[in-house]
Amino acid sequence: MGPDMSKLKVNKGKILLYRVYDIGEEIDLEKAQKIIEDETKRSKFKLKRKDLQSVNVSSDPLRIGLGLHDIKIENVEYRFDLNAKIWDFGTFSLTFEYQIPEGKSLPELSSIANILEDSEEIDDLARQKAREFTIKIKDAMVKTNEWNVYEDYLIFFVEKFDRNIDDMDKLIHEEDITGLILTDNGEEISNQMREKILSSRLQYYKSDLAVIDWNSALIVEPSSSMDAPDVIEFALNQLLEMRYYDDLLDKKLNQIYSDSLHPNDSVFNSKYADLAKDAGQKYIEIAEIVETVENSLKLIGDQYLSIVFRTASNKFRFKDWQNSIDNKLENLADLSKLLSENVNHKRSNLLEIIIIALITIEVIPFLYGLFTK
């Protein structure tokens, strides 16, 4: 058993609260930057590791500093440094950064997080900012979205404790990390759940630690590097986009199914042709955008950040969402093909009727001549 860590305190750190919204299907970031030039700063992920070339972002987000905001929650004033990012594939992410008061224990952090996570005031401000920027940059978007679904996440980011710890992995055994990650409400967590959460812990050096779960994470980073939070934030944006296009495909498939049952179709006005064209176009659009989202971040050389991204992706169930989207895209393609075949069949029948009619027109005079001689 190591030294007594039951009263371990945080000397320096912050709580990061994320809110991510889908505001448009595609965003021209160059145009958006010109619209809000005074507020934006275009930059890459600022990694502090040596192999900076290992991170490849297809289109760097616009970073917007929104300054300090004091928010009263349960009669207590909390000060947040608010920052935003606009991503080219259509999302707007907000980070509420709260500096942890020096000397707070991990259980105290859990209590603070409980209050912040349930705060309607934070949600209201986040939605307000998302709407403001949607209106501001609407001319830089192909189409604006009003989708009520959003993603939220919380990261405990600790830079320094009140004592030196030779190996941060000891925290796992000495402190209730699972209670912190789950923002425990006092209920005792089962061993099964504890083992599942702690199995996702990562270390690059003995001095750092990352424990990532589906709704929150603990990151201990003495270097103050924001690499891991940046990567998790990116994964969160990708998750929202996958959920958005999964929902969009559901609606499109249901609409086409419904319309195809009552097509109001005729030889001269083919509703099936319009449905087939619509399904084909939507398939191409969504497949292209989903591919853009999936390929927008590549972690080539940095093994640690690759594992951070993969762990977050697993916790966010990326594969399940990808499989769902792939299946629905396949259904959309099949539906487009079936509708097209129906149209072609009708046109083929019409062509046969026309040919028969033309032949009949040619034959009747001939037969009439034979019988009238």
C-alpha cells in the first residue's frame, strides 16, 4: 500500500464542460472567418509532443474566444472562460472552462461537477451562443440546421496535485476515480462497473494519466498540454455528426417509403422517377459528407493520441453508428435502384405499346386494302 492519498488535493486544474451542436450541413470556414474576423483565430491543434506531423486535420476549425462569463447556479457564482470552435462539416462546439479552486479534493470535484452538469443556465447559454453563430455565419453555410439534439461531455483536467506522486497509476488504487468519472451521487459502485471504467485508463509517462468514459474523463497532465482534450472534443463532434446523419437517413427512408406507397403515378407523370432521383442524390450527398467526417482527423504517428482517440471512439460507440449509417445508405441505394427499375419497366411497357400502336397504324391500311379489293 502506498502513501495515504485519501486527502489528496488539486493545486492546479480545471473542469471542461463541452456542448456540441449541429448548425449546418457544410460550412465554408474561410467565408465564416471573414464574417466574424474580430472574434476568430484560425489554428491547428497545438500539440506539444515532438511528432507534430502525426496529427492531420483535413480542415482546421475556427477557434473563437468568447471571454469570461459569470453564471449563477444554485445561488453560487461560477466563472467560466468560454471558447468555441466551428468545424467545416457543420458542428459548433463550446467549451466552458472552470478553474478548480486550489485545495479541492476529488470527491469535492465530483460534487461541483454534479452541479455544473445539471445546470440549465449553462445549457441555456450554450444554446443561445449556438443560435447566435448560426445566424451570424448563415451566408457561409449551404444549409442551416435546427436540430435539438446535442452532445455534452465533461473532463476533469488536473495539472498538479498537492504532493508528488511517482506513478499516477497509483491514483487508481488509492482514490475513487470511478466515483469521480461517474460524478457519483453517493451510491456505491459495483466492482464490475469499476473494472470496466478503469480498463480504459491510459498512460504515456508515469506522471500522466487518462481515464476515459462515455460521458466524462479524468486527464492528469503536468505539462498542461491540451492534446488529449482536443482529440476527445474532436471525437465528440464526429459523434454528433454521425447521429445527425443517422437521423436524417431515418427520416429520408421513411419519407420515401411513405411516398412510394401512394405515388399518384402515371405514365406521363412518374412520381417513382422523382423518388428514385431524390434517393440517389441523397445517397451521394450523405455518403460524401459521412466520408469527410470520418476522414477529417488522422492520427498517424502519435501512438498515445491514437489510443486516446480510439478509446473515446469506442466509448462513443462509433462503430455502431457507422454500421447503422452504412446499412441505411445501402437501403437508400437499393431503394433508389428498385424505384429506377420500376420507372424503366413502365417506360419499357409504354415503349412496347407505342411500337405496337405504330405497327397497327401501318398494318390496318394494308389489311383494309386487301379486303376491299
